[in-house]
Amino acid sequence: MKKTIGISLMIITALLLLTACSARFTGTETADATHFALEFTRLDGTKAHEMELGEGAIVDVIIKAESGRLDILVSGEKGEVVYQANDAESMVFSLIIRKAYTYKFVVMGEDAAGAVSFTAYP
């Protein structure tokens, strides 16, 4: 009996620890060759997407930060930072791509709610 209770407690503890360590996301995610969008009521962790973009492409960016902490990173060749915002605020802007490459779009949240969208135009 004691052995069964001990094993049950160990399993429950392990499940709680594993759940606490994983990224939590409640919302919708859309990603394709020219678009990466997230709308979420909760983001604890990281979401990322890569897009192959040509020289002169324009990327429209929309950030709606409603609560929590939201960090944004757009990087290019060899990790070169194209755009970075720590604890981002709501804003709308465009990026002009100077060099053809596969760019990485990263959204990191800590108990964050809001929306982020990247739309590329060749």
C-alpha cells in the first residue's frame, strides 16, 4: 500500500514538473512562405518561423502587446539582427530586406497576451 502511494506521488510530481517546463500557448498560429502570424491569450515560451526573402522585399509588422512581456527578434544571415524589441510595445511598421536570405522571425512571451504578424511582399 505504501509502495503504491509512493509511486503515485512520484508520477504526479514528474507530470507536474514536465508540464511546468514546457512552453504554453493558447491561441492561433498561421505560417507559410510569406506570412507568420500569432494571436494569443497566453504565450509562455517561444514561437518561430523562417521565410526566404529576396533583396528589396518589404515585411509589414504588426505588434499588439496587451499584457505580459513580449520580445521580438528578426535575424538574417549568421544571426545578424535585422530587428529586435525587448518588452515590445504595440506598433505597426515595415522592414526593408537588404539581402536575399532565409530570415528567422522569433516571438518570445512571458505570460503574454496579444498578436504579432509578419507579412512579406516580394
